[in-house]
Amino acid sequence: MRLLVHVEGETEESFVNEVLRGHLLNHGYTSVAARLLGNARQRQRRGGARAWSGVSQEILKHLRQDPGCIATMMVDFYALPATGTKAWPGRKKAADLQGLDKATAVEEALAKDLRRQDPGLRASRFVPFVVLHEFEGLLFSDSQAFAAGICQPSLASELQAIRDRFESPEHINDDPLTAPSKRVLSLYPQYQKPLLGSLAMLEIGLSTVRRECAHFNGWLETLEQLAP
């Protein structure tokens, strides 16, 4: 069984290819690959989330072409368009919800809409995952390891101070201006998301992130259970 992980950016692409792939291959998948959605594959045309209408068609195309494939996705909640022609199902209504209910509501809406477009699609073949609020939030699962992973051990206490203000690493955000990556950049302007994000994740370890981030852990558990 093959797993295709649709992602919106290089940070998630690097995480899937360098961290997640090995873990899931050990659980029985024959291949695990990240795929940048649409124009994100063209480096010179990156920036901003794509319309769900185009994303959903891309996912359905791969599922139809490869019957032995499971599709999942890893996207940031706060960056998803809520209104207009680019709107993602469930995103607007989810804004009124609290905490991880926001991400869960969007995931359920995405799965429902994909089945609406293809009633014959088996539900288990599409497993959406919405990160609340973005990938860097997961790295606050262990502030000391996070700081070591980005070669800035002196920042451990400041990273921990941010973590301590929130219920869990997945809750770290107030608005787009204070997204987890923005908080890290305010402490370390040289932070390079794709490279240092994966290095930090490797330093922290998936087991620690799973312990601290219930929503992320639930996603991995689902993928593991779907493996042969």
C-alpha cells in the first residue's frame, strides 16, 4: 500500500520525506511520498494556499489513477482561505469554534466534500490532517530539543516560556501575526523553516511530539492502522 501526503509547503515536504517516511515504512507501507500541491511545485510561483476546488481535483486524480494509494494531507489551519473562490470547506464555520475543534471541523468537511465529488470513494482512502495552527507549533513539544535542533541552545528558556502560555504545543497562536513560526523568527531571525524544522523534529523525536500533541498523534494512529 502506498501513501501520498499532499502538502502546501517545503517545510511539510521536508518533514514527510525526512522524518515521517521512515516511521510509516516500518509500519507496512511500501512507499510514502510528499507531493507539493499545484503551483507550489513550481518554486518561483509559491505563496498562499490554493483553492480547494483545484486541490480536491488533484487528490481525486491520484486516487483514481492509483487504486492502491491512500491520500492524506498536511496543511496549516490559519492559512486556509475561509471565503471567496478559494474557500476550503468548513473553514469559515470553524473560526467560531475553540481549540482543536477548529481543525477537526475542517477535516470532517474536507472528507465529506471529497466523497460528495466522488460517491464511490472509500472513506479510508482520504485522511485529511489540518495542523492547528502550523507545523512549528509541534516543535514546542520539547523546547530544549527544539533549541538544540536549530543550533541555538540558549533559546530554550524563551521557547519554553512561549510553550507555557498555552494548553498544548498545538494551541500556540493568537492570530496570523503570532503564528508559531513568527514567534520563532522573532527570537532567531535566521530560522530557515524547511531545513531547521526537520532537524528540530529529528532532535525532538516523533514519540515526544505524539505525547504532547493529541491531534497530531490521532492522525498518525489512523495512518498506522490503515497500513497493511
